[in-house]
Amino acid sequence: MRRRAMLRTILIAGAVMAGAVSMPATAQVNLDMNQITCGDWLGYDQTSREFVGYWMSGYYSATRNDNVLDFRRLKQNAEKVAAYCKKHKSEPLPKAINRLKT
């Protein structure tokens, strides 16, 4: 199970890098994570939801100087955020995550 999650993470990272390499050099893509609402996130396909979840997890881990990615904790937190977001679809995702920090 853990190996499968690690493999999925590596594949996602590889796909992101491959996509970045294939972009024209002048193209810039900006994504303001603070603009993603709970409803937006819930509407994403599974892969995109996981990508945002990994990114947010990395961001908040870095703020705590924690360089270990705990997949079990990530999954538990994602489930909590999803349950909260179902009731608060217009709330920005980072605000929802901050409310539920454990």
C-alpha cells in the first residue's frame, strides 16, 4: 500500500515535470492556491485533487520545518478536509485546511 502510494507520487511528479518540459519557454502558468475554493477542489478529478493535496501538504510541512511526508496522515487529513469542504464549498481551501490543522 505504501509502496503503491510512493509510486503514484513519483508518477505524478514525473508527469508534472514532463508537462513543464514540453511547454514553450515563454509560457508561464500561475496558480494562486489561495484562490482554490473547497468546491473547486471537490470538483477536480482524483489525480488533480491528489496533486493539490500533496502540494498543500508540502507547503504546510515546510512551515513546520518537517521534511517527512507521512502518507497515512496525508490521507487522514485529506478525508477531514473533504468532509469539511462538502459543507463549506465557497471557503478557500487553505482557510479550510488551517481550520482543521492537527
